Amino acid sequence: MRSVRRANRARVRGERGAAMVELALVLPLFVLLVFGVVEFGVVYNNDISLRQGAREAARQGAVGNFGVAATTGSPCYLTGTTGASTDIQSLMCLAKSQIGLDATKLRIKVLSGSSDFTSAGTFSKNDSLIVCAQFPLDNAAKIVSPLLGGATLRTKTSIRIETAYSSQETGGQETAPSGQDWSWCTVSGAAP
């Protein structure tokens, strides 16, 4: 009888050890899977914010609402802005505000195209206002970047200008994030 009890105890101890080994093998995979799902959700939410904010900024620009004037040291952190008139710089700040992501990393480009998207145009009624935005992923999110097409979130939106602007506007762009460019953001190029 005692030998049977000892055998049962040894078997139970052995099963506990096997369960611990199984847990040690499965737990890291489970944690990695959960982390990946959470990180993908965060990146997907940022992508939605980027797209929606760019659309809203383009809509505001189409009706001539450029937002508050961009000033030196303003909290929108325009980086290396080239060529943009004051109103378009204000629209770039409005876009950053509407998007709501880290303004120090977010980059905006605003340009105009002809109504048939065949050439760059001036900012005139019935032409298109194009707003492009890009936001680099942080290092942890780069794990899911192959699912998203790269390590930078990008969006391009265009809308017909509905009002005549009171002054001559010129488009412009910020310096692209490190390792990126604006070659995808053209009048005739497709949205990313």
C-alpha cells in the first residue's frame, strides 16, 4: 500500500514539473502574441487619426479656414517648412492639431493640383487642395510594420477648393522624417 502511495506522489510531482515546463514554453509565445495584438491596435488607431485629421484639415482649407496664424515658437512645431505661405503654414498647424499625434514627429505637406489632377496648379476655386501627412512608427511598433507596409504611416487626401482665397497662396512642405521623402505625395500620384 505504501509503495502505491509513493508511486502516486512521484507521478504527481512529475506531472507538476511537466506542467511547469509546458508553461515555460507557451507563456513567452502567448505574451508575444498579446503584445503584438495590442501594438497593432495602437498603430491602427494612429493610422485612423492620421487619415481623419488630414481629411479634416483639407476640408477646412477648402472653405478658406486656415486656423490660427502660425508663429515662431508655436506649439505646432513646423520643421523646415519650405515655400509655404503664411495661411498654408497655418493650415499645416491645423492639420497637426486635428491629427492629434506627436507634433514633433508628424510632418505635413500641402499642395494644389488642377481639377483633373494632371498638373500642379495654383490655389484657385475648383482646383484641388492636397494634404499629405506622415508619422514614423516608434521602435516597438516596427514589429508590426510589415503588416502596414513600412515603418512610417502615410496618408494623402484631396478635396475641391470651394471658395476663392483672399490672397495668393503657395504650397509647401516640412522636412520629411529621417529616411523618408515626399515622392509619394504628388498631384498625380495615388494615395498610399
